[in-house]
Amino acid sequence: MNSEASAVAVQSAEKTYANGTRALLPVSLNVQQGEFVTLLGPSGCGKSTLLNMVAGLLAPSAGRISVWGESPNALSHAKQRMSFVFQEATLMPWARVAANVRLPLDLQGVNRPEADQRVIDALKLVGLEKFSDAYPRELSGGMQMRASIARSLVTDPSLLLMDEPFGALDEITRNRLDDELLTLWRSKGLTVIFVTHSIHEAVYLSSRVVVMAARPGRVVEEVMIEPTIPRDDAFRVSTEFAGYAKRLQDSLLRASVSVDEALA
Amino acid sequence: MTRDGVQRLLLPLGVALLLVGVWQWWVTAYDIPAFLVPSPLVVAQTLVKDWSLLGAALAVTLKVTFLALICSVLLGVAIAFAFVQSKWIETAFFPYAVLLQVTPIVAIAPLIIIWVQSPTASLVICATLVALFPIIANTTLGLRSVNRGLQSLFKMNRATRWQTLVRLRIPSALPYFFGGLRISSGLALIGAVVAEFVVGTGGTGTGLAYQILQAGYQLNIPRMFAALVLITLTGVVLFALMGALSKWALGSWHESETTVS
């Protein structure tokens, strides 16, 4: 794979904290434009660390990370087309939904009429156009997450980094948001890196799953999910789905067993 | 007004009426002389009779209290901003902020009165020293209590230091600031009264504390009580005022000011 053409290229990036904790052993990963890649693993496997390094929020201790051929922190303002969705909705409680969604545009100095139009468009994408004047505390958890997604889409990014975004939601809401996310991914031609510890969510969403293991954090295996399978309720209960889920589960189990043996 | 609001007003008022009633009954029934404990009625009569004197004194005390409150807000917020700009500044100066807090104002008031010519200015300085610390401590805490995720979001969007301060740090700090303001408003009043006790007759315009001292010398106990009532009422009104200010600023979004529906 040509790493220069990748949206994201991770070359032997690793993270060791000052106290000597090895959060992540060297990882190499190329994500092509338009891929939906999921980082799957137990807590402490370094999946969030890897995502934060791609976002430029954490610097790798060694190795190199580039986004469209540039260092994540050096992405020029005009090319800033990477958005991050956090574990929690992380909305500003003192600002109404519209102002929250407009924040990235305000920070980038986009003029008000244009920004307002883009906010309306983004809210429509997530079905929150009626709630633009509400305060975050007046919304349910799922709606807050929708607002957070609208905020990440308002800059029209081509790369979306998502750190267990639906982890705190109930399963019904989570499934619905998974579907909405897939629709957005397809219609906007997004590249998504999605962090989760849910095997089912990983199978349902991804075109490729990167299986990770903890202590020390590392990549174990990559599993491709056949992209031609339609992602719908029928897929969730199909034998193919169960097959993929079993494969990922076995992979996760093997990884944790091998660590236990090494420690014994 | 909501039923809850009516209750919140009526219940304390009922307690006040009951206490005043018991007081009036006790003084009348046991024939307590007014130079020991005046009845509420006598206190009220004194309040009306001596209003020209007491009203002027109240205005002086109020002026000192509000000036001190304004000074401690401006100074306290400025110091808090300096503290969060650099860990060095905070480490170097925070112990002195604590020193300010633990030094009894009565101990340093005589010095300030010697150093500062204007009596009003020295009173304001004393009261400011008393009221300053909660503003510093709370605002500093507030400016530091910023959601980590939002901080990352601002960083990823290349927010300038100024944008982060105005759009993130200051709004995050507001609930803490208003908590400090409520404490400081009471302290400013206490500081104004205590400082005047120490300044004594040094002033030209005299406040409520001076009236209490004078009334004490003259054994004019009803007037003492009347002045005391004014100070207490001022404190209550001040507290309510700060509460209303906080509700106005935070009511739409912060948990402390929103009622569960």
C-alpha cells in the first residue's frame, strides 16, 4: 500500500509515558480515503492513545504519524478537515445547541451568515434542527451525542476520529446512531477511525477492524469485513455477522491468554 | 410566583414573626426595662424616630461595603487571572493570598488607619482585605476547572489563547466566581463594620458601627438594637442580591440555579 496516498499513515508510532508505562508498542497502520476503520480492544490497549496521536493531541514517543502527508499538528488552517468526537458529548453547557455546533467555525473565523447556514445544515444531518435553541441539559444523552456529531461535521471534514462516542448510550439508541453514522459515512465519502470495545459495533460498522490487546498496548491482527454486505437489521442476526464476531472474539481472547502465559 | 417561591418567602417570614412575637410577649410579660432589652415595638419606634441619624449611617456603611466589594471583585479576578496564566506566579504568591485570609483585620486595621489619610479609603481597604480571598480562591479554581474534552476541541481548532480564555475559561469559571461573590458580599459588610469599630471617631461621616459604639456609651440600648437590625437586614438583602445576580447569569444553564421540573 502506498503510504503517501493514504489519508492517515502511522509508521511505527509508539507511546511510552514519562513514568515508563508502555501505553502502546510500535504500531503501523495505513488508512485509505473512504475507509471505515475500527480500533477494537479492551481498556488499556492504547486505542484511545493511538486516536489521540492521529488527532495531534498526543505526540508519539517514537515513530511518525501523518495525515494527508502532513504532521497532524502542522495541518494548515484551510486543510483542517479532521474532526474529533469525544467519549462524552462535551458540549458547552452555557451555550445553546446552535452556538455549540457553530464553535469550530467561530474559532476559525468563518463569517456569521455563512456559519449559521452551515450550522442549520449540520443540525439537519443529525435531525436536531428543531432543537437549535435548546440548552444541552435539556437534551437526552442520545440527542447530546447527535449535537456533538453535528459539531464535528460542521467544518465539512473528510476525516472523522471517534473515541467510543456511543459507549455511554443504551443499546437501542446506540444501534440507531450506528445506522445514522453509516449513512453519513456513505453519503459524505468520509474516512472514519472509530474506537470501541464492542465487538458487535465493530463488525456492524467497519470495513476493517484493527484488533488490539492490553499490557502492553499493541495491535494483534487486522480483520477485513466484506464491504458489499448491506448493513441492516438482517445483518445483525446473520450467520456472517456471528462468524465475524466469533473471529474477533477469538482474536481478543488469544491475545489476553498469551499475555497471561507470558506473565505466569 | 410559583408555589415553591411563595413557600421560600413565607416560611422564613413566619419564623421571624413568631420570634418577634415571643420577644414582644416576653419583654411585656416580665416587664423587662428597655435599657436591658427593648421590645421590638420600641426598636421600631427608635428606627423611625432616629431615622435621620441611622439612615445617614446606613448610607455610609453601604458605601464602604459596596466599594469594598467592587474592589475585591476587580482585584480578586485580576489576581486569579494572573495565577492561571502561570503556575510559577501561583506557586510564588498563593501563600501570601492565604496570609491575607488568616490575618485578623482588627490586628492590621490600626496600621492602615495610620498609613492612609482618608478614613473612607482606610475603611474600604480593610473591608476589601476581608472580602478578597474567596474571590481569588474560587475564581482561580473556576478558571482551572475546564472540561478536558472541550480543551482538546479548542486545541484541535487552533484556538488562540484569547479565544480559549473568553469562550471557554471565563464561562467555566462563572459558577465558581458567583459562589465566591456570595461569601465575599457578606464578608465585605462584616469588614466594613469591624473596621469602623477600630477606626472609631476618626471618620467624618460615621457609619452604623460608630452609632452602635456611641449608643453603647450613652446606654441608648434601643438605638443599638435599631442599628443592629439595620446591619442584619443589609446582610440579608446583600445575600439575596448576589443570589439574584447569580441566577440571572447562570439560570439558563447551570445546575445550581435550575430547578428540577
